[in-house]
Amino acid sequence: MNRLINEKSPYLRKAAHQKINWYPWCEEAFERAKAENKPVFLSSGAEWCHWCHVMAKESFEDPEVAEILNNNFICIKIDRDERPDIDRRYQMAVAAMGGGGGWPLCVFLTHDKTPFYGGTYFPVKEGFGRPGFKTLLNAIAELYKVKKDEIIKAGKEIAQALKQDAVIVKSDINPDLLDTGFKMIMDDADYENGGFGYAPKFPMSSAIDFLLGRYYLKKDERLGDFLKNTLYKMARGGIYDQLAGGFHRYSTDPYWIIPHFEKMLDDNIWLLKNYTDAYNIFNDVFFKDISIGIINFIRDELYDENGGFYANQGADVDVDDEGGYFTWSKEEFSNVIDKEELNVLSAYFLHDMGSLHHNPEKKVLFIKESKEEIAKKFGMTAGYVDELIERGKKKLVSERNKRQKPYVDTTIYTSLNGMAASIFLKVYQTFKLEILKECALKAIERILHDCEETGVLSHSSGIDAMLDDYINFIDALISAYEVTGNKRYIIKAEDIIKDCIDRLWDKDGGGFFDSENDIMGIRIKGIDDSPHPSANALAIVVLSKLSKILNNTSYNNYAEGLIKTFIARASSMGIHAGYFYSCLNAYFNMNEITIQNLAPDNLKERALSFFYPYKTIRYENEGEKIIFCINGVCHEPFQV
């Protein structure tokens, strides 16, 4: 019997029609595995994941595969967005076995949740250098029958190795790590194409955040050129939706041209911060335009008018037509726009390097030449080319909106809503768009309402909050206080950080655990960005701000405890600890802005709009001044 039909996750409900006897994650499944002396097959994936849907179509909907699974295994399916705590532990286990990482994740477990074999995507028949899934299932089923004791022993050895890897050595706070981290990140820099590494290529917004802050403080022009090139190349590439704004998850090539087409809230919200900060730092209106494009995408596709942000938009409508919604042929262009627009927009957007491998007529839109270069080519003014492009884009967007859109996962996750609300409020301070503040505060109120109804903070409906939820939502509450001056938000922030410390702080070793679960006997304290910023890193800034706003040094002690706990580990992680370096930069360079209650409104607005990459805003009931202090040194107050 398939037991997924009543699950809250849309990804799990979509698998409810499969003939596999799926369980959600529950003790009943493991008890049955023990009683029937069968191994457990765990499948972890997500609604936005293209290859998850490929494997579902090829294997999980295959009657022969279903029969093999039902006869020989107890089958469990999880949504990695709903249960990142479970997924994270088994990702670590599969990586330790040499099976790589990512989704779909396929793991074979004993009845006590111990993994003994795993991998990612398996084709139904041998291919891609991987065994066929049917062959693999039969082999593991047979192996479990004849060598169960050896399998259990091997699984326990893997679990023990993961526990040893989780041991952390503390170290003193040392600003030299900022230079070490910078060098390690830039060792991966692609100065020609922008970004880091070769392919697949992720934006790595956490590292960009650190580098933007470093450039602002040090004015290293070579770094500035690299950042501008990176941000330009990404925004002109196919990884950016050239028609409707927003970024796809990553590029499959080093040039940012052919993406994996899913569009994630966390990726887009942190790239929004990157581009807004770049606009403030470099005063380049192009970065503002991209910021507005990201805002429009989030508002149009990932925002609930009742308050709250959705998790993601999927990669495709049909698993056999990856990216079909977002891509165009020249014939499709010609059916929508007039001849003059066609000439210009084809030269601007349609290029052979954008051709899809499974349908070369369809192309990902990306920009090779500037509007000025296009104008020269056609003997037009740059202004007229711009007019044609904007006119044509409106027609193409209107036509694209008639297509069936990729699925949007409308789950409201506290962690993602905290991220989105906090950054919308930070971006509001630059662009003064009231809609940003309105959306952010409505999302915060929705989470607070749910929290007050149940009495506890949750990850999503029915799922306990994890560290990502606590820290990101506290960050949103602090941002709401900084923008509005409403003390209610900071009171709620303190209530929730106390609960977080009580539940998740490691009283022996320092740092926060990722959740209250200890699956496989492992409690994780991570500092790596995944790819959104590590919650333990963000907690450094959150606790530092609470210390300053509430004048409570105990919170600063926790912030310093986090740095000491993770600084040695971060020193060897390079780009994967990008946000830890950013938060260490904030620790040494925080600008504390005090807004006194009687200060004139125009001064308050100037203080709020003042850009500095690391700032805390606090309010005082008396006085009429604006006071700026950095590292305990205060400057001459602003007053009428």
C-alpha cells in the first residue's frame, strides 16, 4: 500500500499513484523492516529536481521495478526540502561511500537506519557509467540475504567515521583568517568567465557577499573588476531569465549559458542582496536593473498575497522537454514579434551556444553583444535598439505566459521566509520600494501567527523547526525592527533566540546543532554554505546585533563562541565557508547606528538609507541625534 496520499509535501503526494509501497519517514517502516528482515530503500528528492522526475518516470513508475522493491525492500520516500535534516545525514553517508551527492538520492539502510550503500541517479538500465537500477536492486536484495552481518558491520563503520568527522577543534579568534579565506576563494576564481571553478557552475552568492564586503573596505581594484565581471557575466547569461527576471539554479557550462532551469527562492534572494550591494558599491545602474528583475520574479511567481514566500519554481513542465517553458526557436520568435524586432532580438538573444542538446532548434536566451554593438551592426541608435528590445520582450513574455508554467511548490518554509523577509527589508533601505517592506512584514506576521497558534516555531506545517528556521527568522525579526523601530519585533527575536539556545546550543563543544534529531547517532554542527549561507555563520551576526540592540553582552559571548568553534574548520574550507568569512568581517567591522526617537524624519531616512555592508540599527527613546559607532568608536552625531 502506498501511504503518501495524505502527506503535506506536494513532491510526496505526486508519488502516491506509484505502485511502490512507499512510506513517509516514520518508525513504522523501520519496525516492519526489522520484523520482515528486509533492508530499507530510502529515496530523497524534491519537486524542483529534474533528475528526480526522470528517475520517477523511468524506474518508480515501472511495474517490474515496483515489484522488485515491494518484494525485497521496505521503501521510504522523503522530500529533501521538508526534511533537510534527514537528507543531510544520508548525503554525508553516500559521499563517504564514494557515491557522490545530490538528488535524487538513493540509499539502502538497515532496519536501525544505518546506511550501507547509496548513490544518486541510477538509470533503469545500465548507462552513464552506472549500473542499471533493476540489476542493482536484485544484487542488493541477494547480498542482504547472504551477507547481512557483513553489511551491518560495514554500515556501522561508515556511521562511526561520520561521527569522528563531526568532532570540532576550537581555536582563538584571528582576523588573519580573512586573508586566508580570501586567498583560498580566489584560487578558484575564473577571471575570464566570472564565478568560481569550471562546470557545473553555481553562483556562490555567499562567497560573493564576502568579496563585496572586502572590496568595500579595502578597495582592491583587481577584486572589484572580478566582481563586476562575475555579476555581469551571470546576468547576461542563460542562467538569468532574460525575459522575466530571476536566476536558474546553476549553469551546466563554464560560460553561464545552459542552466538547470529550476528557480529557487534562496538562490534568488541572496543574489538579490549581491546585486543590490553591488549597485550601492559600484553605482552601476545595470546592477539595479537586475535587482528589480529578481524582485519582479519573486513577486510574480513565489509570493503568496496572503503573506509568505513559496519555495521554488520547477525546472520543466514535462520531464521529456527540459527547459521547454523558458526556451525559444527562431520560428517561435517570428510568430510573436515583428520583422524589425525579430532582427534585433535574434541578434541579441539567439545564439548557437544556447541550443538545447535534446532539441537544438530551441535556444536558451543569453546576451553576447551589448546594445551599442547591436546598434552599430544594424545602423541604428542604441536608444532605438533598446526600445525594440523592450517592446519585443513584452510581447515574448505575454506569449510565454500562455504556456503551461512549471510547477511552483507553494509550501511555506520558515527558513526561506526568514531569508526572503530579511533581505527584502535590507533592499528596501536602498530602493525605498514600499512593496518590499509590505511583503516582508506580511510574511513575518504569517510565521508569527502560525507560531502563536501552535506554541512553537516550525520548519513547515507539522515539522519541528531546525537551526536554519530559528536563525533566519530571527534575522528577519531584527531587520523588521531596524526598518520600523517597532520593539515588538526585537522582543520576539529575543524570545526565539532563547528557545534556540536552549534546544540547539552545544553546551559542551559550542556552536549550534542543525536540529534536535540524532539520526544514526549523529548531531551535525555545520559551517558550510549549502549553497545558501550557513545558519551557524549567520548566527554570529544575529547574536552580535542582539547584543548591541539589547545591550546584553551574553549574546556577544555566544557570537564569539561560534567563531572560536568554527574558525579552525573554516580555515581549510575555502569557498564553502564563504559566509563565515563574511560574518567574521562583520564581527570586526560592524557599524552601529543609533537613531534617537526625536530625530527628524529626514535624518532617520538618511540613516536608514546609508549603505555600509555591516550595520546594526538600534533605537533610543530620548534625544534627537543619529549616532554612528564602529568598533566602540563613535563619530560626531548628526542632528538638526
